[in-house]
Amino acid sequence: MNFKPLAVLILFSMAFHSVGLSQETHLYKTADSSNLYLEVYNPPDLNASQTAPAMLFFFGGGWVGGNKNQFQHHAQYFSQRGLVCFLVDYRVKNIHGTSPFESLMDAKSAIRYIRKNAKKFNIDPNRIIAAGGSAGGHLAAATAIIPGFNDPNDDAKTSCVPDALILFNPVIDNGPGGYGYDRIGDDYKDFSPLHNLKKSLPPTIFFLGTKDKLIPVETAKYYQRVSEKLGGLCPLFLYEDEEHGFFNYSHFEHYKDTIIKTDQFLQSLGYLNPEPIIEIK
């Protein structure tokens, strides 16, 4: 899929942080005495008679640390464009003493919670987008690909599988030689998205810097090649000489570019309209 930079007219400025604060915070899960919350960013004109696609963001940090505010600017932008956006908290080692497996359980719980409460949030339960960076990108991909690691307290009748994926340098290979194998061990066979690709994958957009020390370019190309061979849609965008985390707001030019390409990708799926044009100031 070829996205043209001028296909969407979006104006950016550095004062973006001054608008678009979250309107709501919701408790979606209590686990091991820890309360886990979602921050919600609603479109400005959404009313009770409408439904919108939902977009969940999972922060990075190696399943060890991190903060859900990593994707605050993304949520602000896409809520202004018409999506109901959620910043998802989940358990990590430094705060909760947990493993990557609990992190994935929580990611699945968050999607189930949002889907089950679609009417409450005025969202379309059949248009849920999972997005994330690094370990958060793993979680987004794994909710779609990995059948196991479900919280036994979840309602398994509610699907945790998103309808589209936005992956920013995701650690999709957790096998020997991949990221996290020292903690995951032989469970990588059931935990690593790269090792569990299958038919009926959600349409996916994949961003990676060519000098990322955690995700080799060949790993990303293999993921794309196998996904498309299985009938999936997986455009891959490589950013020359960029390292891990190049897409964050602190790298504003690449942040802008990945935002525009994500917007165009969601337009191609029918999740967004070309209008309204968003001026960020």
C-alpha cells in the first residue's frame, strides 16, 4: 500500500500539548490488589446517538516500566480526528513485580472491557484499533495473534482480538535471539507474535528505524512477508538511520510522519474520513 504525504492535509505545530486533555478515567480491572485504569479521550462532537471506532494505546518499557502518557499526544490527535482513544495502564515488573505474561493478560482484559462496554463509550465494537510501541507494540500484536495468556477472571465470551493494529517498533520476536527471551524462555513458542502468525490477521501498519538495536529490519520484513502471504495487509515503513523510539513526540518530525501515515492507513480501512483537517497549535 502506497501512502502519499499530501493525501491528507494536517497542520502541525509545537504547541500541541496545550489542548486535548483526557475527559474521563475508568477502572477496568483489579488484579493482585492493583487497580488498573484507562484514560479516555473523546471526539469533540461525539454524542449518544453516534458510535466511533476505538483506539487503545499500550506504552513501551520492556514490560518492566513505562507510563501510559507516552501516547498522550497520539490520543489527543486521533480523538480530534474522530476516534475514541484510550491510554491503557497495565502491570509491569518495577511497579507490580509481574512478568510479561501478566502484561499481556491485562492488555487482553482492557480490550474485552472496552468491547463489552461499547455502548457506554459510544464505540463500534467491530472497529477497535490496538496500538503500541516496543513492548506495548508486542502487547497490541499479541492480543490479535496469541490465543493464550488470558486472565481467568475475564469473560472469555467477549473477544480480545482488535480489528486493526498500529505497531511502532514492536518487539514481535521473543524467541532465542529475540527480545525478552531471558524472561520468557521456552514459553516464547506460545507468546511470540512472530512465531504464531496465522490467517485472518487484522490489517496492520508497522513502523521501524533501520538502526533499531532491538528489532532487526529483517525481522520486520519477515513479519510483513509472512503476514501478507497469509492474506493479511501489513505495510512496513522503515526510517533510515533511526533508532528505537524514533516515533515519540520528542522526535517531532518523525512523530508527524508516522501520525500522517497512520491517519492515511485508517482512512484506507474506512475508520477515518479525510475531514476534519486538524490544526495543531
